[in-house]
Amino acid sequence: MDKKLLIIFSMLFCFGFANGATITSTGTGNWSSASSWVGNVVPGPDDDVIIASGSTITINSNVSAKSITINGTLLVSGDRTVTTSAGNTLAIIINGTLGFSSNQSDIRFPEGTTLFINKPSGKIDESGGCSNNVALYIGSLKFAVCVGSGNGNNATYTFEQLNELGGTIQSNPTSDAPICEGNTLNFTAAKIGVDGTGLKWDWSIKPPGTASFEPYLNSQNVVSFANAVAGIYEANLTYTTTYGGVSYTSSKTIFATVNAKPVASITASGPTTFCDGGSVTLTSSAGSSYAWSNGQTTQSIVVTSSDDYSVIVKNALGCESLESAPITVTMRPILAVPSVFSNIGATCVSSTGTVVLRNLPTTTTAIPNWVIHQTGTVLQTYTGGGGADPTTYTISNLIPGTYNFSIEFGDYCPVSINGVVVKTAETNIWRGPGSGPTFGWSKGSDPSSDGTESIEFAADYQSTGDLASCSCKVNAGKLVTINAGHTLYVENQLVVESAAGAKLTFENNASLVQLNNVANTGNIIYKRNTTPVRRYDFTCWSSPVTRTPAFMLKDLSPDTLGDKYYKYNPTTGWIIIYNGAAEMVKGVGYIIRAPQYWDIYQPLVYSGSFTGVPNNGPVTVPLIAAERSSLLGNPYPSAIYADYFIRDNQNNVYGTLYFWTHNTPPAKVLPGDKTYQYTTDDYAIYNLTGSVDVGHLSSAGATTSPNQDPPSGYIAAGQSFFAKSKTNLSAVFTNSMRVRGSNAQFFKSVATQKENTESHKVWLNLSNAEGAFKQLLVGYLEGATNSWDDNYDGLTINGNKYVDFYSINTDQKLIVQGRALPFEETDIVPLGYKSTIAGEFVISIDHASGDLDTHPIYLEDKANNMLHDLRSSDYKFTTTIGTFNDRFVLRYVGETLGNEEFQDSEQAVLVSTKDKVIKVTSTKEIINVITIFDLTGKVIYSKDKIDSTELQIANIQSGSQVLLIKVSLENDVASTIKIVF
């Protein structure tokens, strides 16, 4: 059994080493000793032999091997030969020491053996007793000898040279791989060992993706591939040389890896176009590092601004990508949010509403339109931006509901207006007073003040304030009263079921104002109180209603004497309407005397009542003839604004209106029917400059204060007035002239709504103690000139029996005169007057406004050569009967006049200046004290105990200025007179 095992082991051993093995030394010993080797096997010609580090093996006989790697020490003892099998090339690799045991030893290797000395640890020992007999042969060539004496033995190299150069020739090519795709790949020729003779080398390289090698001949040191492609390059470098006539070749193949560049790409987290304030996250494809075009270095970046963004990615192999395709991010500016300018819901006349949008984008040539997307109750799209105002757009025909509007404009971010509610038409029904769900207004609250609701009266009602409505209806049999001072505003139709017993009554000074030109249905009762009148007083009327059958003058005042109803014909004058048997035509004025049973001395208020359909919409009144006065009348059951009437009719009517006031008692001057005539002094006057009243009278018959107020700028309902025509065309009244409130009868003072324009005005009165009175107005205001102005200048009516008072401009006698801005204090205005009474009169300031409220106002009396300060006191003068157009001048600067006299007419104190001497004279009392002040209040002269009626004061230390002379008389009465010194 043991013999069989031995045979098998021997067969396996022989078989295993037939193809060669790697045999390693175990320590120190002879090569030929089995114990010197691992496995106790002496190496053969096909074995790779390793002299282990720390091991010393001595070749003491000829040996064989395929290769010998010396990590330890290999000693040659004597002359020894190393052989190898046929077909093998013996390779000697010296990492340790190849030594010789004596100076007579040599070693012979087969022809073609390669020798590699890995310095510095590897070497052929050249120390000790070297001689030229210590040699290394390759084939028959004495390739190298030890350094020493006798070195001329025709050896090719010395051991020192071999150690330095590394042995025989060995190809050792290099490359700068690994590199990245697109860079230049360089292959560099390199070798180890001695050159021999005729050294040359050639390359053979196969790039990635090719099937064969490409030769690069003629000993190129460097072979380069620009823009190297990704993959593995295979490069073989073959060196050829000759040692002692024997050709040596060394080839080596290396592989160079060209790493592929990463491909950079960008992924966006969402839309790359967004509105100001938004953002998007950009994420790069994976890599080890990142370089964004905006300088950031993270894989993901958050972008909030417009730009083109790209990235370069580097992978773990250090390869950098090309710059990625850019991704464009656009931040769109945000539009300003438009506003809802108006939102008109469905009404009683329209089942749809209207929304007006304002502050829409201003279009340009580049962006000529905007688009509105409507969502909500109804979807719709509107395109606009043209027209005179591209920033405003009206969206009509909106059925009631909730709407959203999104506005788009070019590259701007759209903006939205959301939750716009178009309301349904609403009717708020009055169901009578009381608490609970079936009483009061059906909506639970009073009708809104914006007039968007229709109102319906299903029960009796008394107003407690103003009411506004889209439409109004009074149901059959219901009694509705709009009390004094209250306004019923109706945008559209008023329906009163008067045929079925409904009544809508407007008490005195109440108003019905309508916006749209619609036809009303049913009668109203409109009450109007006159100012207190006596039996012989006439009142100017006009009708605010139209009735079928016609509403007659007799219906308004049935107890007036039959021949005391009048209308006025511009060409023929007053026309009697006997028994008041004529219709009161809308827009036409009439005068009617008080009831016949009225007292002739004690005035009483007359309460008139109009019944009919309320007038509404445009009213046109023929003017008959040019340059004639017409008696017109407010045709509406509400006040109208006189300024609007004047401006709207300025092409056909002069701008001064005359209102009857009947302040003075009538005088018997004419026979027959026209027994009593009224003075023209009873007309109050109004134009765009202002108004004048008819006086604060104290005579008999002028005891009722309501007649004393000037026109306020509003023409009350039922009121008629005179106006002079420019043409023979027509005067027109429109709803746009109507105003809420301001409807007190006959000029009761109310706050006006005049435009807030610059104006400076003064009202002057001419009066006497017996009640004669006339007022004039001079005003400086926008629109007026210093010539005749139709709307700003008013002629006095030259028919007053007693006095007339007026300013004069271009020979026109003006009770109201408008003058141009700016107000210049150097302006002068001539004044004139007429009097049928001889005696004492007073000119005084009634009131002033603007700059003239505080500015000095002087009256120059040319007849007395005197300049009087009307601010300090009224001016008294005496006159004879006649007309005087060159006596008085209105001034605003004190000037020296003639002998420079200034007078206090109350106390008959006269002050004059001449040659810087002031003379003070009292015609009635002894002068006690005189004190002189400047305008700052500083005393510059004082003297008491004068005891004389005259004093002259010289050497006053004062320059040219206005001085105040205070004169105290013996009776303790003091007067202060202003002079120009």
C-alpha cells in the first residue's frame, strides 16, 4: 500500500512540475541542496526561482531556471552556468544582491537573458576583491566585469555601470493616464538598462473602439492623442539594441484609461417662469462637485431672479463635464392691482349689473392690449387697451353673482380682483311701524343712501329723513308724506297708484329729485308756502307738476281776484289770465296775487298746493324774442342750482336772474285793473359773481324778515324768476341742475355748493333812516373780466321810485359787477346813485369776503374832496334829488385828496394835512385830548388840556405812512380818524 502511494505521489509531483513552478529558498545553503528550497525540490529549467529576502543561496555548480528573482543574496562560487529550457528567455531580477565568492568567479547566462537591477536595493556586488576575472556573460559575450585592475578585458560594461543603468535594456513606457475625456493623452517612451548600440524603439497603439494597432515608428519619445476619447488605450513599446553584436529586443504593453466626462444636466422643480417673489429650485445631475454659472457650488440652488443658469459637474474621477445646456429663468414683474371704480348691481330698470375697472395697465406699441379673464358666475374673456383711456374698462351685462377678474398684460404677472359681488335688484318694502318680522322695512334696515334699492310703500309712511331709491312705488290706498326739509331721491321711475287712492305728499321745502329721464306715473301733492304776503302782494310761481285734466292757475289760488292772475309776454308785457283759467305750463313763470280776503296790512303765509304727475327730464321754454326779459320758472319739485342754469343757457340767456321779493307796500299809481304797482327795488338779483338783497328795511310794510335774505344760488321748487334773453331760441332745464335739499322758499339762507374758486367781494349799501335801501356788489373772481360779462355783470333796473345805487363800467350801471383776477389794490371802481329824495344818506359795508374781508376799503367823495375809510365808520352825506354818476369812487388804497382832509361825520371832527402840518378842527365840541398812533399802535404824539376847537400840529417825526388820529372831545366822545401823512 505504501509503495502504491509513493508511485502516485511521484507521478503527481512530476506532472505538477513538468510545466514549471515557483520555487522559493528557505534560508542559507547551496543551490543544489534540496533543503535550500521550499518543498525540498531543487529548481529546474522551467521553474521560476525566488531567493527569499534574508536568504543566501550559493551556486556551487551549474544550475537551471526559467527566471531568478533575487530578493536576498545569490552567491556565485567559481565559474558557473545557468541554463533554461529551449524556448525560454531567462530573466534575472535583482532586488537584493548578486555576489561572487572569489575574485575568480564568473557566471554565464544563456544568450538573450534579460537582466533587471532594481536599484538602490538591487545590485551586483562590486565590493571586495574585484578583478576582471569576476565577470557576467550573456551567451558568449562578456557583458560586464567587476571594477578593478585589468579592466581592459573587452567587457561591454562594468558592474558599476550595470548597477547604475539597471541591467539590460527593458521597455518601460508610461502615460499620463488616467485622464478625462477630451484632454490630451500622452504616451512617453522610457526604458531601463544599458543602451547597447543601435538603440531604437517603436510604438504600436490601439485606441478604444478600434480593431487593430496603429504603428508609430522612428523612435518617438511621446505619442499624443488630443481630445482623447473615453475608454482604454492599449500601447506597446518595443526597444531594439545590440550587445556585442547580439540583437536584444524588449517590449512592454501598457493600458491607459481615459475616463468619460460626466454629462451635466439641470432639472427644475417647477415652472421656470414665475412672478416676482416666487422661486424655482434647479438641481444638477449627480457629481462630486458643482460649479454653477452664478457662482454657487451645491447640487441644488434656489433661483429668485431672471437669468440663464448652467452648471459644470465634476465626477469622483476628477473629470469635469462640459457646461450644461442653459436653463432660462424668467421672473415676471407683477402688475399693480386695478381697482373697482364702480359696481352697479341690477336695478329696477336693468336685470344685469356693471363693473368698472380702473388703473388697468397703460398699453404701449409693444404691448397694445391687456386681457381680462372673468370667472365666477359667468366665464368671459375681454381684450382691451385701446380708446381714449386704456386704463379704464366697463364690464356690462353681468347677471347678479360673484365674479373674479384676472388681468394679463404682456410678460407681467397677472393680478386678480376677487369676490366682486354684483347684487340683485332689491326692493325694500315699508310694511308699517311696529316690531317683528312683518313690520318696518322688509330688509330690516332703512333704504341705502346710494339709491341701489327700489322702495315700495305697502303701508302709510311719514318720512324721518332723506330717502334714496332706484325706483319708488306707492301702493293703492297708502298715504306717504315726505316731510319738510326731506328729500326723496329716485334714480328712475316714480309710480303712485293715485287712481286707487294712493297719495304721495311733499310738504313745504321737501324735495323730489330724479336722475334719469323717465316718465312718472300717478299724481303727487306738492305743497309750497309763500313768504308772508298781504292781499295786494303778488307771488311769482311755476308749477312742478303736469296734470290731466290740466292744473290751472285757479287750482293753485282759487280765492284770488279774477283779474289778478298774470303771465308775461317778452314783447307785449303783462297779460291778465282771467279767473286763472289757463294751464300752468312747466318751465313758465306766472304771478298770482294773494287771496282777496287776505288782510291788506298784516302779511300771512299762503300755502299753495300742486297736484299732478311730477315733472322730470328736459324742459324747453321758448324765449320769444331776443334782448327781452322772460318770466321763467323752475319746472321740478326740487331746487335747481342757479349756476348750472346760467352756464347751460349762456348762449341764449344773460347770466343775471331777478327774483321778486315784495318787501315794500304797493302804491296806487295806475288806474283800472292794474291798481297797484310794485317797485323794481323788490327784485333780488343773482349771477355768477354773487347776489344782492333788497335791504334791511325798517319802514312800515317791511317788517317780515324772510324777505331780507339774498338769493343763495338755488332756485326753489315752484319759484319763477326773470331772465333776459340773448336770442329768440329757448331756455332749457335739465335733471343735472337739480339738487337735494336747498329748497327753502324764497332765498332762505342755506349753505351753497359753489365751486371753491378764488374770489374777493364787497357788498355796499345805500340807505337812509326812512327805509330807502339799495345794495350793490363788486367782486373779483375767476371767469370775470374788467369789461362786460354776460354771466358776471348785472344791470340795475332803472325804475326804482326812490333810490338806485350801482357801479359803473363802460357806461353800464351795474348792481352786480364782476372784475378780473388777480385783485389789485390799486383798482378803482366808479359808483353812481339816483335819488328822488333829498336829505341825508349813508353808504356802508354790508359784508365782504376773500381778501376784501380784511383789506382797507375807502370811499372817495369827489363832491366833498374827501377820502373816507369805510372800515372805520359808515359814510354819511347829504344829497339833492337827481342822478349822480361822478361823485363816488370805490378805492382800496388811501390817497391824498386835494387839501388832504379826513372827516368823522358823526362828531363833525375834521382832520387835514398840508406841508407836514396836521390840523384838527371840531365844529361842535371843545377838543380835550389828541393822540397820534402809527399802525403798529405806537404813540408818536400826545397832547391833553387843549381846551380849543382847533389845533395845528407841526414837526411830527414820521415818514410817509398812515396815521391814526384819536380825538377826545370835552363831552367824553372820542373819534379815531385815519390819514395819509
